[in-house]
Amino acid sequence: MRSLLFVSLCLLLACGSCAPSITRGLRKGPVQSVRKEQLPPMAQTNGTLLKYNMIFDFMKKHFSGMLLVKQTDTNTIRTLFSTHFGLSLFDFEINKDTLIVHHCIEPLQKKNVLSLLQKDLSILFGLNLQAQHEATVYSDTRNNAAIVYRLDNPNIFYRKDLTSNNLERIKAGRGFGKTYFRLLPGENGNGNSILIRHPLLRLSIQLEPLE
């Protein structure tokens, strides 16, 4: 009973923070109208075929291989994840609202997992954004180095580095659906790597760009 209460308290502390660290050091400002162009995707397709080394960890399951991403329409991408030996793990077609599963291995064929993958990839490639949103703006009043846009519908924080104009962090959702996206320096000179974490679900995705 005590252990259950302790776990519940830990979850409440993890989920109940009203001052997310993504806005730390910034001052809350008024609600503004924000255009989609002001929130460039953390990963941009630009009509080309993208290649990533991908590591996918969920609970005790570990998958690694190559992720191929191709934009097939204005708001649609096709993603193929396969091992380095050529075994296809999943083949999805994704847009803002739908996920078409062309192929998926059995361990990932769970509704909740598929829904998370659809949401994560949609946010990562900017498919979830409308042409315009109302957003609360948090500004760096000292150095003007960063800015955060908080969208209420859906509930997402975008932190943009004003020097590079890149989205460096994203925080989406609440509770068990809380997700963190982070842009990290790449290790192979091909660009920035990306880390996506669902800490309460023990799910993470790492993407390292390839030539």
C-alpha cells in the first residue's frame, strides 16, 4: 500500500509541474497569432529523401536500423524503418490526422504504440501545424537568444533558438502522454541528431542523419 502511494506521489510530481523547464529563463508575454512559417519543423523534408540511423527503445524491446523519410504530398510523409540487414520493421504513411500502415512487425502492432509513432513523427516533421495558431509567447528579455511559443490546441511548447532559427526543443502533451523532443549536435558531421522521449512510458527514439 505504501509503495503504491509513493509511486502515485511521484507520478503527480512528474506530471503536475505548472512551470515547465522549457520556458526557464524566459518571461511570459501576451497571446499572439503565430504563422506556421515561424515554427520550422525540427526535421525538414524539403522534397528530398531523408536517411537516419534510428534507435527505438520501448520497455525491454530494442530496435535499430535505418529510417527513410519521403514527402509524398504537402502534408503527408512516407516512412520506412528497416534493420541494417534489410528486414522491414514498419512502413507508414502519415499526415496530421491519419496513419496508414503498409507494414508493421508484430511487437509494434499495438494501437497505443502506433498512435504514439504517428503523433511523434507528425510533430517532428511539422505535419500537425495549421497555417496559423494562437500562442502564448515567452521571450528572452536579456539576450534575445531564444523564444518559446505555447500552443493551447494542441498543448505544445516550441522553443526556438533565434540565432540559428532552429527549433531546439519541443514539449507536447500531459501526463503519461508527455513527450520531449530535443535537437542535439550530430556525431558524424551530417547535421543535428534528434532525441524523442516518453519518460513515463519508457519509450525513446534517437535519430542520427546520414548522407
